Amino acid sequence: MTLDRDAFYIDGGWAAPVGSNLLQVVSPHSEEVVATVPEGSAGDIDAAVAAARRAFDEGPWPRMSPAERIAVIEAFSGLYAARLGEMADLITLEMGSPTSFSNLAQAPAPWMQIEAFLTIAREFPWESTRVGNLGTPVMVRHEPVGVVAAIPPWNVPQFTIMSKVVPALLAGCTVVVKPAPETPLDTYLMAELLQEAGVPAGVVNIVTAGREVGEHLVSHPGVDKVAFTGSTAAGRKIAAICGQQLKRVSLELGGKSAAIVLDDADLAKTIEGLKFTALMNSGQACVAQTRILASRANYATVVDALAQAVGAMVVGDPADPATEIGPMVAQRQQERVEKYIALGQEEGARIVTGGNGMPEGLDTGWYVRPTVFADVDNSMRIAQEEIFGPVLSVIPYDDVDDAVRIANDSDYGLAGTVWTGDQEAGLDVARRVRAGTYGVNTYTMDFAAPFGGFKASGIGREFGAEGLGQYTELKSVYLEG
Ligand code: NAD
């Protein structure tokens, strides 16, 4: 069965592209073209925004009751749940996520998000009345923010689309999604499911395109809000445009998170946990905790255990269920990670496992060897910059205060963990690290709670009632007593 496509999902149907450029979806494992899809141009974005605008200004969706919209999203959730395996396979094919991760997170987590948002929407105070300070009633309404531009990255495509599209839809907004050029295939399946669920025409529109066309969408006068996940560099550009136009904007950006290993941590459990929190999705994760902080007393033990565990991880074909580390998404990403591995050596850090060169037994595919650096100082570029690959830095600390200081010595503030035998001591650290999410002996995202970044990791929050609220405007209606 071919995965090739020749149209965009616009206004509830399949629209021929304005231009004739094609995007090739290339398997990061085989380096072969697995599908071609149209590449969107400014004209396609204009058509998508016009459809979304019409659906918002004149269509039924924003005028339906929250309960009516919830019923449609419930139907979508049921359809989505039935296709999780297919979704996982598409994502593994297009961007090389190990199938174990695709079946654990890439497909099921978006579905869990839908369910979590449904629960929140059923209880959400869409319209409430309070007694004001004049003693008279005031009605406070959550109204939809309008036409939303949703711009996701390639690393967790459905995860970052659903975190925007579902709350936007529940709030009564209409949406234009611009998927990353590396990962269009999952969005075609999503479009089919939205259509089948009965989401009205123009409420969701999807045009895959690159950066320049993405910027056209961001600055489009028909768009009321931009919801972006991606690099901090692109986030700054998008925020500048939105600032100029006074558009609502939420930004989920990069990270360089730290995992703090306290001396009383259970070492085996900690190393198992770190393999996941630092290296999930082959290290291509915004929340990856790639700075491992260990006390000077415990340093050699942590470095040895980590080197052994990471060195033993299975690297290879992402379609193989045994694979723990797959290829990088693209050749440019492989080159970027290799440059950082070389840079770490130049900066004086010591490789204890991995290093540059293809992993054993592989001669095609954009692979890198999972690498652990010891003797890393937090001022080194490998400790400050987001590498976005399987490269870890183990950094020594003097005491807990020093560990917290190092964790906070970063432009970013997205995530983090502390590993300890004492939950209270862990909570104390959690309170002191400036990051949007934090885990004590675990890092499992919970979609009932807000997620997002401090500092250069972003503005705004996704998930939870707070994440739904980002798609609403508040209106106060003053009433007579
Ligand atoms: P990227 O910023 O290059 O691209 C992200 C998306 O934005 C793509 O769809 C791209 O086409 C588009 N884009 C890029 N520049 C744009 C512009 N000026 N105007 C409009 N659209 C533009 O990032 P990437 O390489 O695809 O993704 C990796 C980055 O995403 C990492 O920095 C990672 O940390 C971050 N990320 C963050 C989160 C989070 O929730 N905080 C989640 C996943 C990924």
C-alpha cells in the first residue's frame, strides 16, 4: 500500500495543492524514500486560514455547547484508540522513533491527552457567576480565542499536535496545523479520524510545509493565536511576530534538564530511570535529562554504572521491538550530534562510552553511538546547549546546594528529576529547581497537570485545566443585582 499523498486536508475535504513541490519522507534507518506528499506554499496556508476563519466566524463549531463539542471529541477518541498501532508504525517509519517508544508514548500518549482533556472539559467552568465586590453578580465566560495556528516539531509529532488541537477544539476554536516537513504521515491518519468523528468542515485544516511558509501562517492576519512547539531560536522569532501583532502565543521550547542523584538513591533503580529520562526517543526529547549530577563522593560509581548501562543499550532498526536507541531523524541531526561529541572532547570532557563513528553492525541510517561524557564542567557547551541526541554529561557537585545551583545554571527550565531514598529531601530539591515539571524518583508526564517551561524553555502551559484555558478569552459580564 502506498503512503503517497497528493492533497491537503482543508475545509473538511482533500484539496489539491496550489504549487507542485513535493516533500520526500525518508526513512532514517534505510535512507530510502518511503512516501511523497505535497509541500505547502503560502497559497495553501491562505486557503486553510480562510476555511478556519469561515468555520469560526460563521460555522456551527464555536456556537455549539461545550457538551456537544465534547460528544464529537469522544467519538474522535474512540476512533483514535482503535488505530494506535497504525499511528505508532507511521511515526516510527517517518522519524525513526524505536517502536518500543512509539507504542509506549508516540501513539498512546496523544490518546491519553484526549481523554484527559475530555475529563477536564466536562468539569470546566465555561460560564460561572460570582458575587462581585459591589455586591452584584458578575458572569465570567470562557470564550474561544479564535483561529489557532498549531505548529509542532518532528520529534513527538502527534503528542505536540494533540496538546494543541484537542483543547482548541473543546474550547470552540478552529485550527490550522502545520506539521514539520519530516513528519506529515501521522497527520493524514489524524485527518481521516477527525473527518470520521464528524468534526465539521473547516474546523481543522492541515498543510505540511517548512519554516518560511510556517512564518507566513504565524503572521497571517486571519490567525488569532499561535501555539508552537520547537526550538528556542524559532520560538523567539515567532514571539517577536506575535508581539508586533498582539497575537496570543504559547511556546513550548527547548531544554537542558538535570537529573540530580543524591547519595542515598537506589543506584540500580536510578540508572534504570535515567536510561529512560535521558535517552527516551533516542535522546530526541525536549524533557531529556541529559545533565546527570552526582556528588564527588559518589561520582565514579555513578559514572561507571551509567557507562555500563548506556554502553549495553541496543542500537538499531527502530522497527525491531528490541531496539532502545534508533537513528537520528535526519542526516543533519546526525552531523549535529557528532559535532557535539567532538566538541565535548575538545572542551576536555572524557568519553566513558560511545564516541563518534557508526554503531557496530550498522552501515546505513543516521545513527550515532549513545555517548556518556565524564569530567564535565557545567560551563562547557555540551552542558549548556541542547544537543537533541543520545549524549549525556555527568557533572560532579559538592553538596545538595551546589547540585541545585548547577541544575539552575542554565538558560532553560523545562524539566528535571531528583533520585533519592528520602522523598522529603527530594521534594525540597523539587521546590528549589526552576523548571516547569519535576520528578522525584520518576518522570512520567501527567496530562491532568500543567506542562511547560521556565526561562528560555517557553511561555504558557499545556495540559490540565490551565492548558485548556490557553485557548479561551475571558469575558466578564456585569449584571444588575
Ligand atoms: P524547529 O524549531 O526547527 O521546528 C519546529 C516547527 O516549527 C516545525 O514545524 C518547523 O517547520 C516550524 N518552524 C521553524 N521555524 C519557524 C518559523 N520561524 N515560523 C514558523 N514555523 C517555524 O524545531 P525542531 O527541530 O523541529 O524540533 C526540535 C526542538 O523542539 C527542540 O529544541 C526541542 O527541545 C523542541 N521541543 C520542545 C517541546 C516542549 O514541549 N517544550 C516538545 C518537543 C520538542
